[in-house]
Amino acid sequence: MSQAVGAGRAEEARHIAADFAPYRSLFGEDLTAVRDQLAALTAGAAGEVYRLHRALIVIEIVMLGLASLIGLGLSLIVSNRMMAGLERLIEGTRQVQDGHDYKILPVTSNDEIGKLTIAFNRMVEDLQAKDRIKETFGKFIDPRIVANLIDPAGANGLAERQVATVFFSDIKGFSGLGELLTATTLVKLLNTYFSEMTTLIHARNGIIDKLIGDGLMAFWTAPFSRGESHAADACLAAIEQQRAIGELQQRLSEILGLRRELPEFRVRMGLATGDLVVGTIGAPTARSFTVIGDTVNLASRLEGANNAYETKILVDEETFQLAENDVEGRQIDIVTVLGKVEPVRVYEIMAPAGSLSDAEQELRGLFAEGLAAYRARDWDRSEQRFAQCLAVMPADGPATVFRRRCEFLRGKTLPADWDGVWQLTDK
């Protein structure tokens, strides 16, 4: 039948098939069942494979999603840690730039951020070491000078000539005060006094040169005071110190632990301005940042001259001229101080500019008239003006001194070229 079909003899193939029909039942039905079962098994297997394939695809998608989430989470954690480290470094750098509250940062990783943090911490340790040096030596030397000495650029210590204002102060009657107090109480008083005075001097750009027993020396110069403001800064600092001394007098009982017989606490101050040598001076093993020159001696003499005029703050003419827009004052006298030949015009600093009371303004005008009459040898008019000064302000020292001087000179025969210059014999 297969050959007939293959040869295209269809009619012959049908006849053969009809002849084959009686034998079909012997094995044809069994083969059909096998084929049907085989087809069913094949279809089932294919369906199972398809389901497994779909399941694998779903699993792969889920795994891809989980991997993406895990990878994103890890990336966020790592980036957050890096950003946190960077933010700490930025904040630490800002604090260092501001110059305060900088500290060692925690190292949280071994990557580049961690290495950068370690380098930053080393820098901070160096800065803290310098700060400790400044803090320690700043108690003995002005902190700004310590900073300049630590800085390699300023370590050469060259001295140079500059116009500067020098300040001296001394506690009146300190030797007697020391005899009344125990050593502990005396040190407590001095520490309180110097602490308040140095704070006021620093606030006005002054440099503390040295403490000499109960005395204090300071100076004002560039670059700490700009331009010619050094004289005004010095005078204003002196006024503020006198105000603080008045307040200290009110607290003297608390400081000394005394209830009565409290000593008078008065401080004399002298200032002078002139050309000075400013810089680091001394031996290789012992040096000091200071000022030297004749102006230093003049300031020291003016501090002592307060005893002669019963004043608190005396300055030379150059200091007053530079500071007269910022302070109120009056001319006191023309004097020659010990160790100098040239006479010096001496002024008293009374108050900050514009803050004189009506009585003080009247006193200043009367005193100027009395001083002019004194130099003209008009003793009557001079003594009258000084008496009026004392009527306005009975405790005015210069008016008292000049009234006594008029009485003394009235009966003297003065040389024709007498110009009113007074010779001070005490330091």
C-alpha cells in the first residue's frame, strides 16, 4: 500500500487497504493507543517545561529586583558614610578657619576619607599644641607677640623705628599698703587689679610690656593700632582703667576681707608719644619684645609727675594733640623732668570726648585763664582764677598746687626771661 501510494496509484492503494482491513485489529489499535498516550505525555511534558520556564523567569525577575534593592541599599550606606565623613571634615575645617572649637574627628573608615581625616587630625593636634604654647606664654608675654614669634615668618625678630605711645602706671602708696596686708591678701589684690587693667589695655589694642612690682608698662604701636590711633587708644584705655579702679575701690572690702579702715586705692598714669625702637631685643637665650628710647623715660617721669599736681593721668603734648578729638583734657604746666633739658608741655586727660560735666567744663575754662595769668606773672588774677576753680571743684589738685605756687612766687624776684617752666626734681 505504501509503494502504491508512493507511486501515485491511489486506486490500487485503496484496494490493498481494503484487503488489509481484516488484519487491522491484530495490532493497529494498540499502536494508536500508544501514539495517543505518547502525544499526551509529550503535551504534558511541554506544558510542564513551559510552566517551569515561566517560573524561572519570575524567579529571575524577583532575584534581579532583590539584587538591585540590595545593591542600591549598599550604595546608599556607603555613600552616606562617605558624605558623613566629608561633612565632618567640612565642619572641622570651618571651625579651624573660625579659630575656635576645633577638635579631633573620629576615623570611621580605611578609605580615602579615613586617610584624609587622619591627616586633618594631625593638623589639629599641631594647632592645639600651638594654642597651648600661646595660652601658657600669653600669661607672661602678650598673646599677639607670642603668635608673631611662633609664626616662622615673624621669627626673625628684627627691631625697627616707629612712632609709639608708651604708658606707665603705679599704685600710689603701695609700700604702705603692703605693710597693712598679709602676703596672700596683697597678691589677691594685685592679681585682681592687673587682671582688670590688662583686659582693658588689650581691648584698646595695647601691648603689655612688663609688670614691675605694682607698676605696669604698656605701649601702643602699629600694626596693633592703625595709623595714628595709638595715642587715642592709649588715652581711652587710661580713662577706662581709672573708671575700673573706682569700681575696684568699691569692692575693696570684699577683696581684702576688711570691714573698716580700708586703704585708699589710687593709681597714677603717665603717657608719652614719640619715635622709638620697637622689636625683639636681647641676648640669643633671653629676648623681649619691647620699646626703647627717650619717650619711655618721659612716660615714666610723667607718671611720677602726678604726685606733684595731684592728678591721675598726665600726657605729653604730642600724645594730647594726636588724641584730642577723642578725649577731653587741659594743659597743666610746662615742666622739665628729671633727666631732660628740654621743657615739656603736660596735659591732664579728663574724660572721653563730649562727656565733661558742666562743672568740669567751667573748671577747665577757669584753669586756663589762671594758667595764662600765672605765666604773665599776674599773681592776683591767677590766684583769683585758681580760687574760683576750687569753688567749682574743691578737690581739684592742679588748682590747689598752682594757688600755693602763686603764693610762693609772689614774693620772689624772678629773672626777666622767666617763662613759667617748672623744674620737677622727683622721678
